[in-house]
Amino acid sequence: MLTDITLGQYFPGNSIIHRLDPRIKIFITLLFFGGIFLAGNYSSYGLLILFSGFIISKAGVPIKHIARSIKPLWLLILLTVSVHIFSTPGTVILNIGPLTATMEGLQQALFMTVRLVLLIIIASILTLTTSPLVLTDGVEHLLSPFRRIGLPAHEIAMMMTIALRFIPTLLEETDRIMKAQTARGADFIHGNILQRVKNMVPLLVPLFISAFRRADELAVAMEARCYRGGENRTRMKELKYHMRDWLAFVVALIVIACVGGLRWVAN
């Protein structure tokens, strides 16, 4: 299951989503996140789902990669659904002992599930269609106006991108260590929650050692290449906005405005 997490992975391609400016993709992602929390009825969520489907179709990323990003969420989704169904007051549809399921709770559970799934899908599309280097440049450009108040834009962008880049690496390392320890008799599946948590302790030690070793190797490599941060740093390819970038931004803005309008009309 750990290897199913696609956040931080990059899928090479030449789709229109791949060719969009990273700054525009970050803006669209943030707009979409705002639209997700702005939506409040079936029409607005339906529009967001259609827009997500359109983005996926234009991204050129296999559907199985998108589905893999949702798979690890099943436990969180199940917990969210249960909490909303049995804790939201309203019209009773089912009684299970002291627990009461309501129609309003079922609706809220559906909305929250759609929110979680859409958040993960759009975040995965951003990382799957944007290489870590390009994403670093985009974040740095967006943060560069804050340099006037002393914000280290390049350093922050570099740290964010390195952290994002090493998510799949650490997950693969965790999966490898778990398989090695399982072959030696460790059990990470059976037993109650306390026993399973206790069995995870031997996993943390080699994982932390591996993470610190990779961090040290990365630091040595950056020093060997005379890395000195973003001061007077030039780029082989400078970021430039194109017509497709502005068109994509306008389309996203219209969709989010429609989501807000649908919620306002419903209220």
C-alpha cells in the first residue's frame, strides 16, 4: 500500500498539462482547493468532478496512477463517512444500537469523501506532470516578491521540493524494510492496535538511519557542486507565460466562479 502513494512522483510526458507553466499550475491547484471547500451542493461538486475529469484526460497520465493515489485513503474515507453519518442530526434512516444514521449525515459523508478524493487527485496531477526542478523554479518565482521582507524564497522552495521529492523514495524504503523484516519473522498485520504499533518500532530505527544517510549524501553532493543557494543563480530555461497558460488560468477561474455561483443560488 505504501508504494501506491503517488504524491511526489513525476510521470514524464508531453501533454498540454505537462507544458503549462508551473506557476499557473500551482495557481490552478490553489484555486481548485478553494473551490472544493466553497462547494456546498450536488451541482457544485458535480462541476468540480467534471473539471477534474477534464484535467485528467488532458494530463496524459494513466488512470491507474491516479487510482493508486486514492487507494491508501480508504481507511481515512471509511472513518470520515462513519463519523458524519452517525454524528450529524437530521432525518433518521437507520438505527444500530445506540448509533443513529441520518440522511443529512449521509449527504455530508458523501461531500467529505468527494472533497478528500478530489484534493488527492489534483495534488497528484500537479506532481505527476511537473518535474521537481521545474516545480522548484515555480515556487521560487511565486515567493520572490517576499524577498523584500527577508523571506528566503529560494531556500524555502528548495526545501519544499526536496521534501516532496523524497516522499516516494522514503515510502519505497519503508516497504523494502517491512518486506525484509517480514521475511525474518516480523508481523505487521496481525494483533490488536497496540501490538501492531509496538511491532512498528523496529521499523523506525532503520528507516530513520536511511533517511539521515540520504540527507547527508545529498548535502555532500550539493557542497561538491559548490551550491550556494539562489544568490546570483541563473537558469538554463527561464520561465515564460504563454497563451495556453493564461487560457488555462481563465478556464479554471470561470469554473471556480461557477462553483461559487451555484452555492450562492442554492442558498
